[in-house]
Amino acid sequence: MTRRGFLSKLFGTRRPQEMAFFAIQVAFNYYGKETLRSELHRLIAESVHDETPEEKRRFFKRLTSKLQEAIPYFEYGYWDFITDAEAAEREFNHWINDIEANMATEEEEVAEKVDEVMRLSSSKYYVVISLIFLLEASPMLDDLAALIDEIPEEAFADRETFAKLIAAINYFDFEYCFGDAVYIMPGNEQDGISYEDLAGEGWEYLRLIS
């Protein structure tokens, strides 16, 4: 399931001068709270593409609230922050193109087959959600950069770090957001991803969240 919107040194103390790329991807085991999967699907499905900045703010506040509930069940994740403008725009497009290439986005595909990720097990208890942003230089972006500057490298995959980064989205000013996208995989409420899938090809970059 997809939600996309368009409006208008990696780490370190240098502030973004034009724009920055920010993304979080987490795989969580929804078995801990089975309703989370359907709640996230419904929330994303209810959103519309032509939203005002205030509508975007409300949507992401609801979404991050749901993700805060899922934090105890986070098992794997990855996040990135790029402040070079050219690289930021390139990475934003790369994430979107890569995820969409591996998702069943047509209704008939969802009905007939699972997403184009090889299924190796019938124990499909994982959901992967991705939040992707292309942010314009602003005081809001400076605050995000300052937060990220304070994260030591050894804590990049800590559960607390993911919690802080998700909470930071609540303070985004979408007047200064060139683009945003949210993806949930698999793209329907009945399917899931197995542990064997996540340990296989295509997910090697994910880090164990501790």
C-alpha cells in the first residue's frame, strides 16, 4: 500500500543549505498486536494525494502515533539522512522507484499474488513500513539535523533512536516539504513477510534493532 505527496557530509555538524533526504524503514512483528497491521493499512488508505500542509501534519501525527505503539515490536530497521541537495533528491527518487518496483500496486495483483518479494515461509508475521521525505532547508530541518548530530554511531540501530526519529516527524512543517511518501509492505491486510524473507536477498541492509 502506498501514500505519496509532493508540495512544492552524511551526518556531522554541517547544516543543509538547500534540501535534505530523510527516511526511516522498519520491520516489525505484528504478532505482538495483530490489529496494528490493519490499523496502519486503513490509515494510509484513508489519506488523499492533494493534501494541504496542515492535512499532512495531521496524517503524520496519526501515523507516528501508531508507529509508537509498534516500537516494542520493531526488529529490523534502517534510516538515512543526506544533506547534499543533489544526492538528497537522487536518493529520494531511488527509494521510491526501488520500493514501487517491488510492490504489487495494482488491485488485481494484490488479489492474485503477493508482493514481488520471494516468500520462503508460511509464518508471515512481519510488516515493513517506510517513511520518506525530501525536506527544504528551514529551521525545522536544522532541528532535525541537530537531533541526528547527537546520535552516536554505535546507537544508530538502537530502539530509542528509532523512537526519537519517528517522534521528530511530529514537528515537521510541511510548508517546507518538497515530497513525502509512505509505503507498507505487503500491500494488503492479509499478507505478511516472514523472518526467512527478511534474512534473504534484498533486505541485507536492514540492521537488527536492539
